Amino acid sequence: MIGQRYFHPNSPGGAGGQPPELMPAGAAQGSSKPRLLLVDDDRETLEICGHAFRSLGFDVDTAKDGVEAMKLFQKGKYAVVVSDLDMPNKGGWVMIPEIKALDKNQKVFVYSGETLTDIYRQKIRADACYGPETYADLKAALKGLLTEKV
């Protein structure tokens, strides 16, 4: 699961809409919306987080594990990949280095209950690691990640 704390567009500071600062890197062909790949083995998390990311202006593709995610990743460009770490079949610990091997500039956002120390110790090369408590925190973290210079 992508962390124990869920966020929702109706939480404090969680206004919906399409922030211009998150556009249009990684936009799908024919769309001005950036694409986001959301990877988690928990169906409820995919639904809740998928809704939240859509309200931020993303086109969202979802995958239940790293195997599905790699198939989607190889078919198209994503502004950001958001992933849990512990999943069956292929977890984020394995999938994220594979993504970085295919595209070293791909932005990867780990949203997990794991500690930052664990993430760096495993050297998965994630760009950001966060377990935001509110929708506004998540929005700010994504904005920071997507506006970084590569």
C-alpha cells in the first residue's frame, strides 16, 4: 500500500483543479495533461490516489505491481512514476532501478510507509520519497519534483 495516510481532494488545502505549474511535461499525445503512472498492490489506494492525481490535472495509468508497471512504462512517456515499495510479483525496490536504467531522467516519487533511510540504503534511485499527510502536502511535493532541473 502507498502509505498508511490517505489524502483526498476534499481534505484541508486540497482544492481540485489543474494547476498550470504541473503542466505539460510528459503529456499524452493529443493531451495537454501530464501522464502519471501509479503503482500499488492495494486496489483502494489506486482508486483514492488515482482520483487525487486526476484532480491535480494528471492523466493517470495504474498498475497493481512492478510487472504491470514496466509493461505500461515501456509503451509511453510519463511525467512522473509514483510507486509503493512492497508489492507482490515485482516491488518498487526492483522496478524503480529498472525504470531508471531505461530512462535515467524519469522522475520517480516513492509514496510509502518506509523510512527515507531504508530507501537510500537500498539505493533505488528515487527522486523523491514522501508520505504526505494532506493533499496540499502531496501537491507541493509533486510540484517540487516536476519543476526540478534534470
